Amino acid sequence: MKQTPESKIPAVQKLTNAVSGRRTTLTLHATRVACSLGMLLPGDGRWRAAGNLYLAATTTLLQARHRYGTDGSDQVATQVQTVTGLARLSKSPQVSDALMWYLALQANMSYATSGWAKLAGTKWRDGSALPGVMRTRTYGFERAYRLTQRYPRASKATQHAVLAMECLFPVVYLAGGRLTRAMIGSAAGFHVANAFVMGLGRFMTAFPAMHPMIAYTTAPRTLPEVAGRDDRMVKTALVLLAGGVAGAGVLASQRRARAVAGWPNSRTVTTRSGNVLFYDTGGQDHADRPVLVFHHGLASTPEHFAWMVERLAFDLRCPVITYARAGYGPSRRVRNAPYTLQESVDDLEDLVRRALPEDRRVVLVGHSLGAELNRRAVDRLGDRVAGVVYLDPTHPGQLVRSDKQQKGSEMFTHSLREMALWTRLGTGALMTRPRWVDELPYPYRQKVFSLYTDARLWVAAAREWQAVREEFESFDGELAPVPVPGLVLAAQMTVDMDPEQLLMYHDIVRAHRAAGRPADVTVVERAGHDTMLTDARHARTTADLIAAFVDQHCVPGTAPAAVTAAGRVPQRAEEEK
């Protein structure tokens, strides 16, 4: 937990470390119990404000060690404790009303956002969400699951009722308080049911803690109890919302401009389908050495290869090309016909033939789906291909042969659709920067994050994944022979989690050997499917293995194994330096 701290601020880290000892932790929990018991006593003195704030502060401090405090229920409870504590301390009724409005608005956003997010997917609309959750080990309940199977119509009606309650929750303000009891009663019943069926007990206490604020703010001001209520917080919130939307729009437009702009020296190729591909070159143009053409995976970018390309192009002086498939980054998909994988194979062929001289050979280096597309392009390019390197590749039979891949494919489909939908609605501006982005070389980080938050990447990924599923789910044959040398570099975490993947990697090797060409599988230790690219150490190891393979099998007249897996620079490169 110390290796992944809650905050990067040293002072905060020192504070959380100071309270994370065993005795300190037990003391804090004991005082929290005593404070909570005191909060249950009658009375409305200012000491209750101190209790509210103490519980909120200690929850925040303890979550660094216990990881409690990150669930939605914990976040709501902390907000309720903090805001009510501040309201009790305030001597101004206007400030107290503003704080009550803040919690009421938070409650409305919580329910409405949850409902509309569910509505955007298909599972809650077709009635499969509730049975799906009830049959899981984490949140499931066998008796409830059997009831959903016995009474499917009632199950679907229940799910639609939950959707209606959450999506329409803000209408509680439209009837002068007459809908308040019905809405908060329905919401409270929903949380009680979840506590009993799914074990979400903390939700049962946290979310209803906001319901009194809803009742207070929905009551008509004709009632004596709320006659002096200050409602200016609503207008303030609307102004802030408008400003936030405008700011998000500006940020999204800036990121889109950065995402669709190539690098300063980028070039373009227009393929037979009309697609416009942006590509970049690097390294020294040795005529006797093949060009390494890097092909990224699904929902990925050519910048993922940054560590690898810098090692090969700058340190080992290998000629390289990286490019973005149509629809990713600056590359544009112009073709109007439904997408097929063959379209990307044709684009790759056109890129090689038009970006390089006719007599220049290439080594195709692909990650994940890019590796499978490279394999298919070998026959189209013929003698132009000197070798193929597969980086934790996709196998066309993986959705049939691997139970893990098959089970995960539907969830992955849903996730891609959701990402494509919500990023098109502009929510990319709300996305936090993933940790792997900051593991890339510094000059690439801002652009990669802009690509990651842009809808074009997710739309392209969803389009490609649909084509992948249609082809892979019907695959029942063997791989055709591949008449060039091949190297499969497997991530250790991939083959450890799913041994079937290693067997499929050996299928790829046999396809090369069937054509009389050398091929092998090498496992990159401790690397994951993505970290073999984004982690500098794993990327360097992978790059050196690629260079050794090229020197041994793809360059005529050179000694084998010119670069070792440990990263030794070839003697020839040292002499050139």
C-alpha cells in the first residue's frame, strides 16, 4: 500500500504513515466507536459538529491503510459528515442552507447519473442485469437468482422500476413536495433490498443520510419551518455547471486538436480504400537492413511503442516506421463500407509499398491485434517481408479455445461500447490520467492522454472489435503456413493467467515452421500484456530481443545474436558510434 500511496504530496504521506501503526490505528477506531455512540444520543449541540468532522477526518486518514473510504457509500458518508458538521458550526442560516442544498444536489446527481448510466447499456433495458448480478460470487444471492429465473417478467419489471426511480429522481422538485415521500421511500427501499440481497450494508445507511436534505429542500416555502430558506445555491450550482460544461468543451477541443495532429515530421499515405494513414520514421536508413514496421493493438496507439522505438532507432540505429490505423489519432477512415479486418490488412500493404522503395524489405512488428493483422499481410507483401515479430499476439482461435477470453469478450464488448458512447458525449474531459501514461517517455505523455480521452480511439476500437468477434467466434481451422522467420514474445503475466495462450503462441510458431522457416517463443519475464510496451525495463528487453532476431534471421550475411536479451549493444553499432 505504501508503494501506491493515496497522495503524491510528501506531507500527506507522512501524516498517513504516522497514523498507520497498529496502536494508533486501534486507538483511532476506538475513538470513532465512542464518537459514533455519542452521535446517537439526543441533542443538537455544537459538539455534534465536532463529532461529524472527526468521523469524516478519521475516515479519510484510515482509508490509506484499510482502503475503506473509496466505495460510493463511503464517499457519501464522508460528505454527509463533513457538510453537516460545517453547517452545524456555521452561525449563518444562509450558509447552512447552501450546505443543505449541496448535499441535496449531490443526492440527485448520484441517483440520476447512476440511472442514466444503466440506461445507456443494454443489460438493464433487456432485463439481464439483475439475474447476472445475482449469480455472481461477489454480490450474488442464489435464492434471488432462482426467483429471477422463475418470474422473468417480474424481474424485468423490477429492473425497469429501478431505472425509472433513478433516472427520474430530480422530478421530486416538480410537485411542490408532494412526490418527496414516494421518491425517498422508494430509494430507501432500494438500499434496504441491496443490503439484504447483495450485502451492501453501508449503502443502506450512507445514501438515506442525504434524504433529510432532499425533504428540506423540496418542502414548499409556504410551510413555516422553511419559510426563510435561502435557495440561491440552486442558481449558483447552475452557473457553475454551465461554466464547467464550457470549460470541458474547451478542454475537449484542445485534446481533439492534439489527438488529430501528427508529429512535426509525420507523413501520410492514402490507401486504395481512401483511408489516410499518418506514419513516422526513425533510425538510420541502412540499405542492407530491413525496416521495422510497428503495428499497434486494439484501443491502443503507435506511441505505446515509444520506449521500444527509442531503443531501436536511437541506440541501435535500426530503421523504423510507426503508424496509426485508420480512425486512430490523425489517421482518417474515409471508407463508408462496413469495416472488416481485411481493410486494415490492405492498408498495411499499401503503407509498405508506398512509403518505402520497391526493393526495401520489412520486419513486421505487431502487438496484440496488430500482430494478427501483420500475419495476414505476409502473403500480400510476399518477398518484401523479411520476418514477423509477434508481441503478445492475438490468435484467431482465442475466443473458441480460451474460456477466459470467451468469458471476457462480452464484458469487453460492453466496455468498448460504453467508452465510445460516453466519450462522444464529451465525458472524456472528466477522465483521470492512467498511471501507465506517466510511465511512457515524457514527450509522449500529453499526446497519448489526449488520444486516450478522445472518442475517435474508442469508436475505432469498438468497430474493430465487432469485426474481430464476428471472425474469431467462427474460427475452426488451422493457421496457414507463414513463409518467413517468426518470433513470438509472450508476456509472462498473460501466459500465467491463461496457459491456453501459450499453446496458441506455439500454434503461430508451427505455422512458420510448416513453411520451413525458423520460429520460436520467448517469454518476457514479469511483463504484462501492456507493460511489455509501457514499462521502460520490459520494453528495453523486448526491443533487444527484436534486434537479436533481426540480426540473426532477417539480415543477410550478418552474425547471429548480435544483440543479447540482456541489452548488449552490437559491436558494429559500437563502432559506428
